[in-house]
Amino acid sequence: MPIILQKQDTYLGRIEDRTYSDLSPIKRIPCWHLQRDMYVLSDGTVSFCKQDVDGEHVHGNIAVSSPAEILEKQKAAFLSDYAGKLCPSPDCASCDEWYTFNF
């Protein structure tokens, strides 16, 4: 039977880290999620990213702002990440989800 390795997401330390293998690429690339995702909470709040599940760092609310306005607010975080300046809050440097993606 083949072994299947699956990456665990700790949501920036919110759950216990039981990682048994580091699957991350050697060289860090810009965060896939900051480039392509809009994480919307159940009340319409758009949080910083998928790791900000409590909505501590928000970019707006889809009931109040248009998607274009929200994306414009997210743009600064993406450009900073792309330049290699990782956001300190939430702590992008401790995140290991930057290379994961779902299609």
C-alpha cells in the first residue's frame, strides 16, 4: 500500500502542530492565497486571508463594499508579499500555507 503524505494546516498555531514531514518548497514564492483568494466569513466580513479565520485583520465586508473596493485594499498586502516583505500581523513569516492551492 502506498504512503500518502498530506499537509496539515495549523491556522497560525490555533491547532496543535502534528506535522511529520516538511513539504514546503525550498525557495519561498509570493503567497498563492494573497494573489487569488478572497476569504469571506459567514457575516460577510472579508478577512486578510484563509489563515485569519477569526477575522482579526479585515479588508471590508461584502455587504457594504464592492468586490473591487475590497480587492484594492488587499492589493497592498499582495504587493508587499511579492516584494518579500511579509506582513507581521497576521504573521505571514510563520505561515506555511503560501504554496498551497485548490482548483
